[in-house]
Amino acid sequence: MNTKYTMNLKVFDTMTTGTETLSAEMKTFYDSVLLDNAKPNLVHDQFGQKRPIPKGKGKTVEFRKYKKLPKALTPLTEGVTPDPNSLAVTTVTATVKQYGDWISLSDVLILTAIDNNLSEAVILLGSQSGRTLDTVTREVINAGTNVLYAPKGDGTPVTTRAGLDSTCLVSVPLIMKAAAILKGADAVPYDRDYVGVIHPFVAYDLMMDEKWEEWNKYTAPENMYNGEVGRIGGVRFVTSTEAKIWAQAAAGNTVSVFSTLIIGKNAYGVTDVEGGGLRTIVKQLGSAGTGDPLDQRASAGWKALKTAEILCDEYMVRIESSSSFSTADSN
């Protein structure tokens, strides 16, 4: 397994047996198709501290959290070397779990269909794998305890999720407050700004503000985050329909409640989908040997080992609010 952070598509083994096997070019094609369709859905994943799947080291992944050094206020003595400082490292462990799905394709479908159903299956599986793995990360990081509730339209403070109503919208002052909390905790920004993961319905409310800055006014396409739409209040925002939503019943009130995460570096850790974390599995007709004596079945699938863990709760703020689109399904 390649444990480097660079992408090597050929590490995703295509599991075929028998006489019908995929060429190296086709294997790379299907690996690429699945990964390309998974990545756009990995919005929450892209801001986590990444760790490769540890080959041959069990199911436990180690993330590391470094404590900042104290100020060095003791003046140096001329000609005397001071005692060295040391790194204070906390190890956070998490156990990976396996996820996956597959699609069966009959020989009749493959031979008679107008479309290339195997390619279409891999595209759909790629999207599914990305949404699945991103949800695993989303559920973990939305369990943080650093929470701000959007106040009501008349300024009345809200202290619980159940207290939110349709007037409790995200605002620029609220975003700036979340950013100030991160700055007060010495959370390191990504480049100059913190990052916000926001639902499009909530982003709509922010984008109405005249201070909203479209992404193409401050960054080049090659520096753009996946899903990035703009910046305001010291936070660069990426939208995702997978941003956490609590439906009305789950939230205990009359509106759906949306999560907007404001994140600094090293707030949480995730396992990397590259380097073996996510595998494409394509089996052609005839690959099952005596298990499929009439060569009637082909299949496409994926499986992944995945985990996520909060490393520093104070480096992440969750804003809970309603939106102008006051109802939505939970996700």
C-alpha cells in the first residue's frame, strides 16, 4: 500500500478472478471515476487532519495534538545555553469501521442496454461513497460542545435548540463572534481565514449582505476549496447539502435547525480516502468461476475504512439557526 499523501489510483485493487479481468488502463479508469465522484461530496473531510489507514497495525488510528509552548520570558545569560524545551504531544486514538455497497449487473443488461451501465454504476457508487464517508465525519464533528444559537429577529438571545424559531437567522455579527471565539482560543486559520461549512439555504441569508465577497474576487481557482462560494466576517464558506440538519420533530420546535461549522486548523482528524482508504471493486462477467457457471453476473462496488475524531473542541464553533427556507428534511 502506498501510504504517501499523493494520489496513486493503482493502489485500489480491482478484485477479479477467472479469465475475464480488467486491463490496467480500465482498472485505473474505474478507480478514477469512483474517486472523482466521491471527492465533491467530501466537504467536511477536506478540513480535517488526515491520517492514512495503517496497514498491518490493527484497526486503531492515532491522531496527534500538540500543546502550544509557553512564553520564553526568562532573559538569556550571555554565553550560557539554556535548557531545551520539549514538545507536549497528546495522542488521540480512534477505531476505524468498514463501510461499502455494491451493484449487481446481469449479462442481459450489459449486452442489451444502450448505456454503459457499468460506468454508470461506478459513477453512482462514487457519489454514494463520498456522501456516506462525509456523513460519518459530519456526525462526529457536529457533536462538539462549542455552540452558538442564532438570536431571534428582535435580538432576544436563544440558549437551546428548541428555542430557535423562523426569525433566528445566521448574520454577519454571529459569524464574526464565532471567528472571535476561535481567535481567542488561538485557533490557527487556513491561510488568513477560518473555514465555514454551511448549507445552501443558510448561505442564501448571508449572501444577501452587502459585505459578502464572491470567491473569485479574493482567490484563484487553484486555491479554491471544494464547494467554496465566498467570504465574509473572516470566514471562507463552502456549501454542502450534507451540512447537518435537524428536522422539526428532532429539533423539538416548529422549524428545521441548520448547523454551520466555523473551523480552525487541527480541530478534528479523519482517515484519508486516498492511499487505500477507499477501494473500487469491479468484477467482470466470468470472474466468479464455478460460482457463476453461465457468466450471468458482473458487479461494481466500493468499500472503505473510515473514522473521524474531534481533536480540539475549542478550535471549532457550531452555529445553530433556522433559515429563510424554514423547513427541510433531516439528513
